[in-house]
Amino acid sequence: MPTPHNQAEPGDYAETVLLPGDPLRAKWIAETFFENPRQVNAVRNCLGFTGTWKGQPVSVQATGMGQPSTAIYVHELLDVYKVKKLIRVGTAGGLNVKVKVRDLVLAITASTDSAINRSFEPYTYAPFADYDLLSKAVGLAGERGYNHHVCGVVSSDIFYVPDGVNSYGALTSHGVMAVEMEASAIYTLAQRFDAKALCICTISDCLVTGDQIDSSERQTSLKDMVELALDTAIAV
Ligand code: HPA
């Protein structure tokens, strides 16, 4: 097996890989959007698939939840499978009333409480999105009339924070509008391997108002996000 976490052979992944957290969402993306999908990984049920979108090769690989899990899959995709473009398609919690459930967030940068980037000390590294992917996605989101925000997110290691939105301290007064759990590691690793990365999230819940997306809306919003990610990937 090429890696302890991935049974795919070199060449099994396309240059572009979508990254949902949930393995069943990876399967849904492959079965719903890809032409001729084939499964390339099932180690630990962290499913990966390759197919085509509008005739172009694309893959999807689940990352699991959080940066330690994500960093394993992403490192191997970049290092072993020579992937060049990564687009996370996930959900995030809103930290600002301007960010409503169902809105899309395109993360221009990702702050974190994770220890992953502490090796940069004494510097505070600012992981950032690839400009080409970001500008293409922003253009398409505008053309399609999607409510979207280009902003900072926080990639937190803690889902169950003790003090709700207040747990994010000074970040929310410095332009950080959503919380998720993976973008910072993806952006850092993409830069390390000279690859492009973008994190797109659908707001599934708002920590300020308590609003939550319902299950029927979830599917439509995720569909818009996945199509946006795939069209961005093949255009850049
Ligand atoms: N916290 C972290 N990640 C999330 C959240 C949240 O509240 N909602 C969706 N992803």
C-alpha cells in the first residue's frame, strides 16, 4: 500500500482534489457530480474517488474532522500523489450576524489555535488562499447570485467551545467571520508543496443568532458549493 492511510496508486488521483470532511459526502459528491467515478481509497473508510467533471479529471478525498486528520491526507496527496489543486468543501459556523446560514464563505486566510503552525515561532504565520482559485470562485459566486463572503476564518481544534461565540476572543473583532476546523492546515501544506488551495464553506449554523440550516436546505446549499468548487477547479 503506498501509504498507511491511502491504498491508491500514484496516478489514481487527478491534479485537482475536492476535500469534504465527511466520507459519505465524498461518496455523494462522486456519485452525484462525477462522470465515471471510481473509488481509489477506503482505508479507515476515509473514502476517495476519481472521475471527471465536464470531461476534466477530478478527485474527491474525505479528510475526517480537524487539522491532525486533514493534514495526514493532504500531506500525502501533495507529497505522494503530486496533487496540485485542493478545494475544501465544508461547513462552517457563522461568527458575525452578516454571515447567514446557507451563505458561502470563501476563506482568504485562516487563523488557528492549533499547534500545527507553532514551528514557525517566533513568527505568526498567516496561512492564505491561492489567489487564482479565490478570484475565480468569487467571480463565479457573483455571477450565480450566491450570497458569499470573502473573509478570514478560524480553523479551531475545538468544536464544543466553552463560551460560544465569545470563545473566539479578539478574532471576531479582526475580520474573522466563521469557524471551521481544517482550512489553516490545508493552506499551510499547499504552500509548502507549491500547490494551490482554497476553502469554501457553507454556513450551517450561526453562533451569534443560534440559526441552523435544515436538512433540505443543506442539500441545495451543498450542491451550489460543490458545483462552484468544480467549475473553479477546471477553470484555473
Ligand atoms: N465550529 C466548528 N466547525 C464548524 C462549526 C462550528 O460551530 N459549524 C460547522 N463547522
